[in-house]
Amino acid sequence: MTVKDNTVPAMDCVDFVRLVDDLVDSDPQLWGAVVARHLEDCPPCLVYLQQMLDLKILLDHVFEGEKLSDEHVAGVIKTINALQTGQPR
């Protein structure tokens, strides 16, 4: 997809960050053109998504004997997001 492709609507970074929890648990081939375009156009969001994917893998390895629920993983990600934005947990 190129910048000249006006058929795919743009996505705001705030909206993208709200989707990260869902994206981490889904197949990248199912993300759709809007997410793909945003990742092409926004390197910081791509890095953020990669960090969240790495975090999920790390948490899976650390707690291999006892799996964290999706709710716990989402809680860790939300806490990290809150710390990054300076919001109270």
C-alpha cells in the first residue's frame, strides 16, 4: 500500500493504541487495510506493537507453568500504557 492510496481511511494513533490488546491476540493477516496502512505510515506505533507482542511472548515464557489469563495480560499492558501516559493506575 502506498501513501497515494486514498481508498483506505487513516487511523489516529490514539485509536491504534486502543486496538493493541486485540491485535496482540489476533492473526496479523486479519488486521485489515486500515491497521496495515497505519503501521506503514507510523513507525512509532509499529515499534509499540512489536514491544507489546514481545511482552506477551515474554510473559508466556516466564509463567509457562502457570499461564496468565488474557485478562491478566491485558492488565499488564494497560498498566504499562498508564505509566507511559502518566495516568494513575
